[in-house]
Amino acid sequence: MLELRNVQKRFGGVTALRDGNLSVSAGEVHLLLGENGAGKSTLMKIVAGIVSRDSGSMLWNGAEVFLNSPSEAAAIGIAMVNQESLLAPHLTVAENIFLGREKKRPLGWVNRREVIEEARAIIKQYGFPLAPEALVGHLSPAGRQLVEICRAIRHGSSLLIFDEPTSSLSDTETQQVFRIVRDLKSRGMAIIYITHRMDELRQIGDRFTILRDGAMVHTGVLADIPTDQLIRHMVGREVDHIYEREHLTPGETVLEVRDLSTAETQLRNISLKLRKGEITGMAGLIGAGRTELCRAIFGVDAITTGEVLLGGKPAHIRSPRDAVRAGIALVTEDRQVSGLALGLPIAANMTLANVERISRFGFLDLVSQNKLCTDLGKTMSLKAASVAQGAGTLSGGNQQKVVIAKWLFRQAQVFLFDEPTRGIDIGAKTEVFELMSELARQGAAILMVSSELTELQHVADRILVMRQGRISGELPRINGASPSQEQIMKLAVPESTAGNKAA
């Protein structure tokens, strides 16, 4: 159905693709694998008509095509579910699903009732936790990805590209996405699936292609290759894909939350402690309130009752500015919207939270900024031509590194990591975990929100579980052993749902 031959693409002085090759057949799930910066997203944006190739060829059902826009790709049957949402935040879920292909009355007015009802039927068919009348701007990143999937399904395609569709989903929601992919495959659709979650591969994939440094290095049938060989082809070296860290004895309490509630996000009576030298994990399903808790602690959302204490004293955090001054850092799950200024250089983003450190008499010391950020980039293993490169031109994983570097430059003492490895490859995940461990060794207090239970089991010293706006339980390590996934899910699943499953 689709064949790419020797595709090349440059962005300024950066080569994103130097030898992109791919062949995808109808009725298969083809995994596109590789580290961040390997060229996966660029190759798929070429297929989807988002960017144009510099050279090479693209064959669609045997005929060469050159796509200049996503609408041209959609016209021949290609759709893409992006890792970072491209939806209209001011419109509803239903309006986004039908955007560009609205149901209209004879005089040209949009038939909103029909749009809502058809959207409701799609959502119900796949069991997504979405309301068709809800504004997309009020959804979490995970919720927005579900809308993108509904939109692609509704518009009809013979080739559907999934770019990290489960990067911010829990295990339960991930299984829903797998169910959709299998259903589409059974109807003869071709699926290209990009993921960094190694535990997903065997559940969903048929064949695979691996890119490294902008070129194809290996392709084949997934069942014919062990996972360790896949990883070796991806990173060009041996990597232990299950990170193990030394679990330290925690120190005194650095941050405490007492009976915290919010009106808008419906958090209720949250109490927790973050201790020096400890990584506290946070598990829960979509909508449980994990991201909302981070936002409340950081001063983004107003706290109606309760308080946040630092060093045993009330912190009086009413805005993110107050949180930053108090030494609190938030690594958001949606880096492109709230983590970075994409139009600014890397150096500007790294120093954004602590401009005073590189200012002299009210002027930026650009020489000092460049040196400090270059050194920090090396520490983070950042893949970029220089710190003058625009943050928006980086791969997803390297963008996440810049977000983390911003808070390292600020020298924060409390870190709220909300899905820190979302959209990051195996090698980069290990680097992020090692960075978190080093912060803990230096005395930082860390809250780590993650939808990947395996990550929490290996990295966290203890795990808090949220359910429907409350903390439903705490699971410590016992004799060095982490809690089981069954224990975590029992606390995460609402009681009525758990009862139905048991029945």
C-alpha cells in the first residue's frame, strides 16, 4: 500500500532524514521504532502531507505521490493521530471530530444536534471517557488524544498513523486503543504505529522498521527478533530497558499538603508528604486528578480549602510565580503547550525560570548564558546543533530534556514530574531516571506521576494512588519489593467498576 524509498529531509543545518525507507501493507500493524531524533515523526509527517520531502520517492498503491498538505493526504486515505494534539481547544469534542467535514442543513448551517449524536455514537462504540459537548481545551492531553483517534476513525482512512497514541494513557485506556487498532486491522486497514513503550510491541505489532540517525537500520517480522536485539538496533548499544535504582532512606519532610480541595478540578481532601531524598510515585486512571493535583500545588489552579507547607511553614502559593520562588518545579506532561516557548532558542528556554542568574545590571549576559546552557545540554545528553537552535525544532524527547534542564538551572528543591517519560525513547528514559535518582541523592523531594506501572514499580520509593479526586491509598516497598500492579489497580479503579469486573 505504502512504500518510501531513500527519503531525505533537512531543516536548516540539521539533517532529520538521510535515508528513510519503509514498506507497509494493508491489514498489518507496522511498528516504526527508534530513539528520539531518529527521524520517525519527520518521516510520518511527510507521509501525512505535513512537511515535504527534499528527495526520494513515496509510492501509494504503486503510483508515486507528492503530498503538499494534510488535506491532500486525507483525500487519498491517509490520516495521522499526532503525539501532540492539533485540535481546536475552543471547540467541543463533537465539533473537533467533524471539523472540516461538518454535517450541514440545506441552507448551509451546521446541524449541531446531528454532529453531537454521531460523535456520541463513536465515543460509545469504543468506550472512551469523553463527553461530546465538552470543550477540548478543558481536556487532559490523554483526553485530547482520544478525540484525535475518534476524528481519524470518523473521517475514514485506509492508512492510519499513530504517533505515540498511548504515551499519556493508563494501562486500562491503552488496552482500549489496542482494541481499536485490532478492529481497524481486521477491516483491512494499514496501521503505522510509533511507540517507545517496549511492553506494547508484542501486543500490537506484526512487522517493524527501525530508524537510527535518520536512516533505516533494520526491518522484519516482529516475531522473529528478541526484544534485546530490537533495543540494540534502536540505540546502537546494549541498554538495560528496566531501570533499577538504589532506594535511599528518606529524610525530613520538605513539602506537605493538608486537606487540599479545589472547586474547578474537584480534588477532595488531599493530604500527602514529600520527603528529602525520596521519589514518591503517583498512579491513577485518566481523570483521577493526578495532573490537577500537580497544578494545584504549583499554583496554577486555585485551592479552595487546605494548605501547602514547605519546611513545616505555610507556603502561600497563589500562582506559579510564587511556586517557582519557593523552589518548586513542575515538569508538565504537555511540554509543547505549557513546558516550552517553542519559538525561542534552547538557551532562552533553559534560563526562562531563572533569568536573574544570568543578568548583570538589568541586561542578559549572553556569553554566560551560552556557556552555562551548553554545559547543561551536555549533562542532559541533548541532541542539538547548539543552544541557539529553536526549541520547536527538537524531537519530543529532546524537548522534554530542555524542560527538565530549565528547572535544574533554577536549582529547585521540590520536583513535580508529570509523566516525565512521555514520548521518550528507552535510552532517554534511562537518562531521565538516573537524573531523578541523582536529584534524590542530592536531597530533592520528588513526586513522579506516571501511567506506566512498571516505571513506578522500579523507580518509586512508595506509590500513592488517586481515584476520583482523592488519594485512595499508599503502597510502600516491603523488604525492598515494590507493590504489585494488581495492588495498584485495585486502588485505582472506582469501586463500582471493580465490582462489575469481579462479577
